[in-house]
Amino acid sequence: MANALEEAHKLLREKIEYGQSLMENLYNFQHIDGVPKLHKKIRQEIEFLNRLQKSKKFKVEQLSCSNLRHLGAMVQTAVKPGVLAVCKVFHLNDDNKLLVDIISNKGKVWTKVIARNPKSLTALSTGKASYGARSILDQAEDYLECAKLYPCMYQPPQVIFDFTSGIEESLAKKLKIVGVIVKGDIIPDSLPIEDYDEEWDSSSSELDSDSSRNLMPDFKEEHADLNTLNLDVTTMMAYISNMTNGYCNYVFKQDVLTQQSAWETDKPVKPILEKLFEGKNLVCCQTAWDDFQKIVDILGGPMERSRAIELKEIITVFPDTYGGEDDYPRKNLKVRGHVRLRSKIVFNFGHRIKALTVSANEGFVRAALQQGVSYAAFLHESRALTEGKQDSATMIQR
């Protein structure tokens, strides 16, 4: 009995040390969205184990309650190159949420990490578990449904299930057929599955984890070019500004304009936009054009107003509602902080018509992403209208 208790305490100490090592591994990755949340989950597990260590009624069975095995597998994946976020919550609808373990490849890949025993996974998927328990197939359905709601560059993210402890062959086949990419060792079935449905057994079930990627269309193949560009107000201002049209050699009374002028000298914006615009259909929504025109009327100089007229000739203005209604997550995007109503209207318009939205509003894109909403966007540096400020500015001889 004494030896068993000593062995249990040794195992407990090892788990605590393992948890501490996981926290150390995350130390240099705090900049990744969600890592602090993952860090907190690990700390809570360690606190639970520390309480067990102090308890006089400690039982070795209680160690099975620890979630460190799964968290360790998540850490191992989170520290790989290309990870954008971890523990990211998305809304399936107003009532249901989905926690995505790992988001990588600029948002194009969602990964769920599964460290559970392969036998128990198979048993759960065939209904041999407690009432209400959701199987890995149920979770796959949720992931695939949610991925359709949150496309990246107008394609649903690829869904990967990473089985760090392996997965039995028949269950792996089912996941591949519905469109999930399976990673991890595929092992033979432990027992014949009596209720294994023959309809699952098709030629597509022979796909391996690499070839199953073909089930999800590749953005580069399907959309070699997004031929329609949706221009934000910030882009139209940058395009016609005197600063981007040869008048950047000024020190303005406004520090922000002087800073933009220095940036423009180092990295001119208009050549970037002109190259992007070449051969593309330029559009904007009515709200964007009306607000742009108001700004030009109030702040624009004669040359800037003339360029605005020229821009109007190459851009098509559509009603805000063109393209139908917004989809679920974008319609429910909360207007707060950097998410302003005008920006929501502009970016949602671009999403509905499957255009690339061109903007200097990086703050909106980041804030929307914090709410789980991503947009196909091309971001450039901001440039203000400056012709009216030149008379009070100091010209620099370069």
C-alpha cells in the first residue's frame, strides 16, 4: 500500500513538472492570439494538481481528471510556424459556439487536437458511450459547418483533426469522407464494429491524409485572381491625395501629416495601388462613395477634387445592399471600438460580392478578427488629403 501511494505521488509530481514545462514552452509565444488563454488553462490544471498533492485523501484515480495531456498536445502544435491563433471561439448561431484549437496558414487551416485513447474514440462514435456525449464525428460536423460560416479568401478553412495518440482505421475513413483531413497514426481497429455502415466504405475512403486535401478546393486554383476590388474610403483618399501625387516634400503643422509624408517618401502608396488596380473592376458601395465625396468637398483642394472626378469615371458605385443580405457572423459583428458602422457596411459589401476590399483600415480588420470575423482584404498605409494644408506647411528641398 505504501509503495502504491508513493508511486501515485511520484506520478503527481511528474504531472506538475510537465505542466510547468508547458508554461515555459509558451513563454515566447504570448504574442499569438489566444496563447494567454491556453497559458491560463495550464495554470489551472497545475493548481488542481497542487491541491491534490496537499490533500490527505488523494487517490491516484483523480489524476485521470487532469486535462494536461490534451493541453500538452495543443502546446506542441501551437508553437509550430504559421500559427495565427489558439483557443479561438466562433459562433455557429446565436446560441451555439465552437472552440477551434489551432488556426494557422493565415486563417486557411483549422486544427482540432485530440489526445484521447483511439479505442474510446471509436466506441463513442458508434454510440457506445453515455447519453449526450458527442462523438468525434459530431464534432467534425460542427467544424465543417462553422468553417463554411467563416471563409478565408472566400474558401472555407481546411479542417484538420490531429490525433496525437492515433486513430483507428474505420473512424479515420469516416472522417476523411466527410472532408476532414486526418493527421496522426492510423492503427487497425481493435474490435469489429458491428454497426459499421457499409455506405461509408467507398473508393474515396482510401484517401490518405495528404490526398484528402483535395477535398477542399485550393484558393490559388479556384481564385487565381479576385478581379473585383472594393475600394474603402481610406483607399480613395490615398489615391487622390496630393501627398501621393508628387507633393510629399512638406513638413506640416500636423505631426500625423508630416509622419505620413515621410512614409510616402520611403514607400509611395499610389504606385502600389495603380499596380493592384490594373485590369481589375473597381467598385464601392454608396456609403463609401458618399462619405468620400463629403470629405473631398470639405477638405480637398482643387487638384484633389479633380482627381476625385477622374476616379468616379473608373469606379462603379453600387447600393449598400447589393449582393443580398449579410451572412450570420458578419451581420452580427458588434459595432464597437475600431469596428465602426461605416467600415462594417463597406467590408460586408465587399464580402457579399466576393471582392477584395482595399483599405488602410487595419484597425477594423484586426478588431473584426477578434470577434471571429475575417475579410478578404488588401491593406496599405494611410494617406490623408493634404492640398489644403500645403500653404501653411514648410516645403523641403530634396
